[in-house]
Amino acid sequence: MSNGGGLTVLDGSELRASDFNLGDNFSSAITGAQVIGIAETNASVCLYGISLPESLRRSALNRIGVSDVASFSTTQLEAKRAMEKIKDYVNAIADHLDDDPIVATILDGSTLRLYLEDEDDFAVLAEDLFTDLDAEDKGKIRKKEILNALDRMGAQMGIPPRSELPLIDDILKKHGAEGEEEVGQAQFAQILQPVLQELVDYLSEKPIVLAHNVKVANGSRIRKFLENEKELASLTEKMWQSRNEGTDGQGTIEPVRTYLEKFGKELGLPPSKVDESAALYDSVFDVVAAPETVGRDEFGELVKGILGKFAQQLDANPVFYDPEE
């Protein structure tokens, strides 16, 4: 798991670091459906309770040789074989996440706690919220406006959407944060503080995970690609064939960049039109020491070096992007 810009990247490391205690879930033969259920439940727990996307499930099952889920679900597996299959499936989920991580925001109360633990920070927060809500500059707002204060704070500051936590309404009612009665800034802060504290206590016990429709290029797929000599040779041949015409058996560096900008998503590169991608490509190709022309063998080494630079850059600075781009 890694973090960036308030986002958490679930990349399978949390699954690999977990020691699943399956206890006495079964002592005799069980069905494939039970195997799938046990593995997915354990994986979901490690991923903060997030539901596994269907595309992830299909990919992971295919990785362990389960292409016909219906047939496998009715298959009886002895306890030892079932245990092995469960571990294989969880590892396959981790492998998929390594290549295609889930990007999420985890609301566990930690962000809110920072404000509550520092009196000055909380005072500034309460003042800013009150000022924003006091649109008429009366020095007073209605108690029910505290709900709007939470909406303004939003997930970026640790507040889950009401659709994810209906309990918010009960918390507001419990602390008198409702109704038309008007309060000043000091009273507003006095009501807001216990509301936030109760949210911290709840979220620390039951974190809420908001998955985003965001992809992340982190270099993982490129590293795996570089380890596969056959696929690397095939890619190099495609790039060689796309080299500039009329070079008399020589290749240049330009077709490499052109090819990667066009087909790089297949290797785990972010789309070339993403703003960060332009800087990424420039940073890689600016440091590549290459002659104006190279022979076929040298060209292969050049491609390998360029991909290695991309993997290093993305490992240090992952690029987040909209998959629709």
C-alpha cells in the first residue's frame, strides 16, 4: 500500500503482509464456491472492507486456472487442496493489484484527529467554516448549518458522504446540531467539536473506503515486462520495424518515443495526453545517452534501458490518471 495526494493505492502489498487465520472454517471437503467466498472475504478485510471489482475477480480466478466459475463452484475439494486454492486465489488477487492497483480514500478518523488534537488548528478550522456559512455576515448561523459545515469539509478532510454513513444524522441530533436556533462562532465551535470527535471514534473502529475511478502507473507492469525476454524481444522488433525509413539498417531513438506514446498503456505507462506524462517522457529521454543511429543489437539494449528508466521514475513518482483518457 502506498499513498499520494490524499489517495491510498491498494497494490496487493497489504495482502502479502497478512497471515490469514482460517481457523476451523472447514475440516473436510468443501465446494469451490466456499473456497472463493473464504478467499474474497479475507482479501476484502485486508483491503479495508472494499468490495472486489468484478474485473479483478475474473482476472484473479483466471490466474489460478478457474475459467469456468460455475463448474468450479460445485467442485468438491479436500481440506488441504482447498487451503492451497484459497492461498493461490488471494495471491492472484495481490498479483492483479500489483499490476492494476485500486485507488481509494480511506476515512479512518486520522485526518480529523489531527485537527482535534491541536487547539489552534481546530480554532482556525471552526472560524473558517463559520465565516463561510455566515453568508449574511450576521455573526450568527442556524444550528442545522453544522451539517453544511461537514459537507464543506468533505472526504478531503476526513468526513464521509452521508450516503456512506447515515449515522451522521444521529450524531448531529445527539449533540444538538439541528434546528433553526441561531448560534455565534464560539457556540458553533462547541457543538462542532464533539460531533467531530464522535466521527473520529466511529471511523477509527469502522473505516470507510471510497474507491475512485482512477488508474495509477507505478512501474510494476514495466518491471514484469522487462523480466520476460520473449515479450521484450517482440516489442523491440516492433519498434525496430517502425524506425525511420531510409536509415540503411540503422535505428534512431525517435521511433521509440513515438511508439511508447501511442501504445504505452499496454506496458503500464500513463496515456501520453496526461499532463504528467509529457514531463515523464521528457525526463526519461533527456537522460538517455544514445547515438544518433544504432544497430539492431544496440537498439534492443537502448529500448531496455529506456523502459528501465520509466520503471524507476514511476516507482518514485506514480502518475494518477482517468482511465477514460
